[in-house]
Amino acid sequence: MRELVILAAVVSALHAASLPTDTDVQYECQEDQDNIATLEAESFINDHHRHGYKFKFVSLDSRSAEEKKVRLCDTVVLGITLEETECHIVNPKPLDQCTTRMETQTKVKAKCNVTVSSVEGKAAVKRYICDTEPASHEILLTKCPDCPSLLPLHDPKALESVKTALQKFNKESDHKSYFKLMEVGRISTQWMFSGQSFFAQFAIMETNCTNKEAPQNEESCKALCGDQARYGFCKSSKFGNEEPVNVECEIYEAQNITHPMKHPFPCHGFVKIPPAIYPICPFPPPRLCRGPPDFIRPRPPPQ
Ligand SMILES: *[C@@H]1O[C@H](CO)[C@@H](O)[C@H](O)[C@H]1NC(C)=O
Ligand SMILES: *[C@@H]1O[C@H](CO)[C@@H](O)[C@H](O)[C@H]1NC(C)=O
Ligand SMILES: *[C@@H]1O[C@H](CO)[C@@H](O)[C@H](O)[C@H]1NC(C)=O
């Protein structure tokens, strides 16, 4: 079977060489095909990323073929850098319309080693390892001393502002359903004359309650799943101690969100604890359509 595949690969490689059409190029792990592999790595990583924001490919930093053979495809390990975008994973916007963060918003970078091989002429990701890190506080200070800086995702005071913001959204929104918190995406803070300010971004999910009945019995409101569920993304700000919280949310039309995480995929990496961001690796457990949000205590990576 393996010989057959290899033979087919040789034939198609020859074919591709003699007829260089763009539409049906066979991926053969060649260096001049690295753009095919990095595109596949980017979409594969995002398909398996079930928390936080989508990541965008920014650079290919290294490549090492595990074994060099002429024409025959083995595996190639690509060292790539990705950056966090402003699109949360619940946002259906295509990745190419999502912008990466500016330095003043604290960039998040992931350095990944992605193992790619050729399966039936297509680039296929075998595994990846990523270290994900926000830019240091010092960088923020030099670029923008007055910009808010990131807080750990479970900061109690900041979560209080998120809770108030979500209550306000549910009370005032035109949507009939009651939305509950899916996860906090990021929180930043800044000190002002009037006290500490909080800026939060969070994802919400539609429940089976209406926003009239929910406040009495929040626990029994269950998140809708699959193609019935609408998700949303909110930004809130609370200036100082006295001011009321401001909140704005976008609600996205229901879409079919698949769960590639049903089949666990090896993904190791490093992230600082307590986390202020969602790393690409290690995978925290998926949370869409699941019982009470565990955002309060982001889990440490398995040792
Ligand atoms: C990727 O591979 C390089 C070279 O082997 C290594 O130095 C680096 O630590 C690896 N990165 C990760 C995230 O494992
Ligand atoms: C929502 O679903 C839960 C679990 O299925 C159920 O116990 C609850 O009564 C439902 N609430 C409403 C308002 O339908
Ligand atoms: C979601 O997928 C199901 C089954 O594949 C399909 O019947 C349904 O129409 C889809 N819903 C949306 C909103 O695309």
C-alpha cells in the first residue's frame, strides 16, 4: 500500500513538473512549496483552536527536512511564527479579514514547530508544538506608557466588571434570548484619577432562556448547541470606581461549529501561569456547548 502511495506520488510529481498548473499542484515537501505547507498549518492550527482568538501566519523562520530524498516526500518541520488576531474563534469572519494586534494592544506571538508531510498530494499536518507568549510589559511601556496592560484572565475584580457588563447587555439588548458567558478573551487595566479601570473582551453564547426569565434562575439556562446556537463577542469598559460599565456586543448568526477536538491531537507548548492569553498549545479542554464555564480558573498545562 505504502509503495503504491509513493509510486503515485512520484508519478504525480513528474506530472506536476511537466505540467505546472497551479490548481492541482501535488505537495511534495519541496522548499518552493513551503507556502502551501504554511497555509495548511495556519488553517489546521485554527481549526483545532477552541479558545481565545484566531491566529495568523506571519513568518517562516526555519525548515528542516527530517530526511532528504530527491522527489520523494518525507516530513518537513517548519518553524513558523503566528500572531493573535482580533477575531475571536466564535467570529465567523474569514481569517484574511482579521487583523493582528498592534503593539499598543499587547501583541501575542506563537512560535511553532509544525511537522508536515504529503498525504495524497496534499500538505498534511502531523503534529505541532507552540510556545505562545504576550509581548512583555516593558515593550508596552516603551511604545505606549499610558496604554492599559493585560491582567490574568481570572482577575476577580475584572471578572466582576464582566459580570456587570453581561447583565447590562442582557437587560438592554433587542435579542430575546438570554446570553451567558462562554469565556473571557482578554482583560486589561489602567489606573486613573478615579481608580482602576477595566477593559474586557468576552465571548457569550445563547441559552434556552429568554432575557426576561433568566435572572431568577440562571443555573437552569443551558447553552444551545450546534446549528441552533448563536455566539457573540463583547467589549466592555469600566472607568474608575464610580462610573457605570459600558458594553457593546456583536451577535453572530448561528453556524455549524465542528468539534475537531473529539479526536485529541498532540499539542505541547509553554504558557505563563497565570495566563493572560489563550495559548495555541497545550490544548485546554473545549468548552463550546458545555456546562458551567470554567473560565474562572484557566487550567495549567499538563506536566
Ligand atoms: C522548535 O525547534 C527548534 C530547533 O529544534 C527548537 O530550538 C525550538 O525550541 C522548538 N520550538 C518549540 C516551540 O518547541
Ligand atoms: C433549559 O434546558 C434545561 C436542560 O435541558 C432545562 O432544565 C430548563 O428547564 C430549560 N429552560 C427553559 C426555560 O426552557
Ligand atoms: C448544520 O449542519 C446540519 C447537518 O449537516 C444541516 O442540516 C444544517 O442545515 C446546518 N446548519 C447551518 C446553519 O448551516
